[in-house]
Amino acid sequence: QVQLVESGGGLVQPGGSLRLSCAASGSIFSIYTMGWYRQAPGKQRELVAAITSGGNTNFADSVKGRFTISRDNAKNTMYLQMNSLKPEDTAVYYCNAVYTDYVRDVVDAWGQGTLVTVSS
């Protein structure tokens, strides 16, 4: 039904920056919420940041002041600007979208993930 494609992950030094993108395509009627989650080996997947269709945002305490989330509703695309990166930010980052299809079913979709490695 819907494909979420993440991009922008890679290797960066501590203190550096990366910008992640997530593009949603397919049978989408309306996206209510998009968000970024991350998961490190042996740890629980956690919410990093989320944004609603109206532009309301929230962030995990660990990234407040360093990360910024935004979205382009016309393109169904979400961005995560990651600044002042720390080694503990190393994880696989997943794009998530909560949306309705054209029969108004509510769907919770996930991307494949993109690896962010913060290391010198």
C-alpha cells in the first residue's frame, strides 16, 4: 500500500550533523503523524521525534535542542536535522507514518531503516 523510503544515514564524527529524509508514497489519503524512531543493538526502539499534519512536534529528552523535525505535506516527506551528534546517537533510524488509505483504514507503516554511526 505505502512505501516509506529513508535516506541520509551514514558515518559522522561527534559534533557533526546529518539530515535524514523520509518520503512516503502509495495509496495515502491523509497522513496524521510522521515520526522517527531509533534502535541500537540490545536496546528498545525509542521515539526520537514526531510531527503531526498540523506541524506540532515533540522530541525525546535526549535529543531536545539538537534535532529538528519538519515535513512537507504536499510531498509527504519528513526530515530530521541532526546536529551536535554524539556517539550515543548511533542507531538504526526508522521512519514511521500513521495514515489513512482511501477506504479510511488507519495504517501504521514503517520504513526499512537507515544506519547512523557517530564515531571518530
